[in-house]
Amino acid sequence: MTNMKKIPASDITPEHIYNDRRNFIKNLGLILSSSALSTFANTSFGALNSLPSFAQAKNHGNEKLTSLKDITSYNNYYEFGTSKSDPHDHADLLKIDPWSISIEGSVAKPLKLDVDELIKLIPIEERIYRLRCVEGWSMVIPWVGIPLHSLLKKVSPTGNAKYVEFVSLKRPSEMIGQKDDMLDWPYTEGLRLDEAMHPLTILAVGLYGKVLPKQNGAPIRLVVPWKYGFKSIKAITKIRLVEKMPVSTWMKANSKEYGFFANVNPEVDHPRWSQATERRIGESLLAPRLKTEMFNGYQKEVAHLYQGMDLSRYF
Ligand SMILES: Nc1nc2c(c(=O)[nH]1)N[C@H]1C(S)=C(S)[C@@H](COP(=O)(O)O)O[C@H]1N2
Ligand SMILES: [Mo]
């Protein structure tokens, strides 16, 4: 519980959540005092025991990787609580074996399969991406996963598939943060079909060459590197191709602050946080903040997707 005090919650947490959080902390206190907290201490792995061999990322060494320790102990995963240490401390409660993911909706060939079958169907590969959170911090993470477009091609989207909706898990008995209704569970997200088909968009099943830790979204999570971190939904159970723009969990919670596109954009501030600079997790708190790059540094690859759009309106 001490970790909650290090950073003033009002600096990092949306207001409505900050207020709800007092109740949440009260509830959490009851749970913690009645259970053996120390047993959930470590990084935990799940359904997949190990990953098959994979192609390594080409851009090894361009940017210093964030340490495994930081990647697995400073997380946002509100299903397990709102503090950065909650996912590390509580995600082990989640049972992820068996775990199937279904791809449905406007598709000619719907598919439902286990994650271990999925990685036999489509070869996994490593991708080193920056992850930029709307709260103003960032990491550099060596993910292992499959390009989402490879999976979407297998289900043959039909003509009226315009968007892709992603649905996470709702299981409050194991996801103890879901005992609080601060968000409309299950967590959902969405992409336009062309964003989902972009070669940079992946479904991650591992990091640092190993099976994905539960606090990072095991067994399978989305990673869209040019968008704010909240788009990269964890613990996916369902992918639905749809005609209308899905309303994501964060849009429902606060549509003035969280838009559908959520492209990293240093020129468009969040109402309560500047997006011009960022702090790289693991660097000294005294180190100068880095300048946030347009589309998180992936401008060359993705700017064409938004040609002619007013990005301050479609934030
Ligand atoms: N299901 C789910 N997915 C989620 C979140 C969450 O609370 N629930 N938080 C998001 C946010 S705000 C960020 S910044 C990233 C953090 O990913 P990481 O903990 O692996 O660094 O996960 C995103 N995916
Ligand atoms: Mo975030």
C-alpha cells in the first residue's frame, strides 16, 4: 500500500477515478488484510509454458530497452487496481489456462482458438516498440507477437467490416479491481479496420523473449505503438469486426478526455496533462523529459492513415 503514496494520485489519475479510488482503497484494504499478500509477489507466467523460436527485431540497440523489472512492476491494468504496483501484486490471481480468443462479427470465416494454437497458425516475431501513456511516461518494450493483419486475413472480413472491436475479460472473482465499477467492465477498445490491418499493429504473447507476464496482459494483448497506451488492450477474449465505430471503455468514462483515435500527438494536449514531453521509466527523475514525437515516432509509417483529418478534432 505504500506505493500508492509515492506519486500524488491526483497527478496521475483521472479525477472521477481519484474520487472513486478512496472507496476502492477501503475495499482493497479489507481484501488484503484477510489474505496472504506476500504470496502474489512475483512475475507470473501462464497458459503458454514457453514460446517457439521467433525472428528477432531488426532495431536491436537503437534505443535503450526499459528493464524487465520496470516493465513488469509499473503497470496500468485497472482490472487489478489503480496503483502502478497493483497489477504486479494481484494479476497472479487470474487463471489464463485455458484461454480462447474468438474472432467474429462481419467475417466470412469466424474463428475460435486457443492462444497456443494461434501461435502455431501464425509465426511469432519480435518487435521493439515505444509505449507512451497519456499520463506522460514511456517505455521501450521488446514484444513478441503476431501481426494482427495475418490473423484478420484468416477470417476474411466482409465488405461492411469497417472497425474492429476488442473485448477483454470480465471475471471479478479473479480481477479484483472489477469489484469496483470505476470503469464499465469488461474493458473494450477499437480500431478502424485500416489501423488494425497496419503492419505495425500486433497481438503480443510475449516480451523479452518469454511468455507474456500476467500484469502485461497475458495471454494475449494488443499493441498499437503510435497510439496512447490505453488503446493497447490486455487479456483479449474477443475480436469483433463491426460496421460502426465502437465506443471504447475510456470514451464511455470520459469522452472529453479520451477520443477514439488516441494517436500520440505532442501538439494536442489532454485537458489535464501536456502531451509535449514524456518521462522514460527507469531514467533518473532528474533527467530532462524527452520530447514526445508525433505518432510516437512512427510518423513515416502511419501519417498517411490520417491524411486530411483534423487531428485536434479527432483526438
Ligand atoms: N484490459 C486492460 N488493458 C489495458 C489497461 C487496462 O487498465 N485494462 N490499461 C492500458 C493503459 S492506460 C496502458 S498505458 C497500457 C500499459 O501497458 P503495460 O502495463 O504493459 O506497460 O495498458 C493498457 N491496456
Ligand atoms: Mo496509459
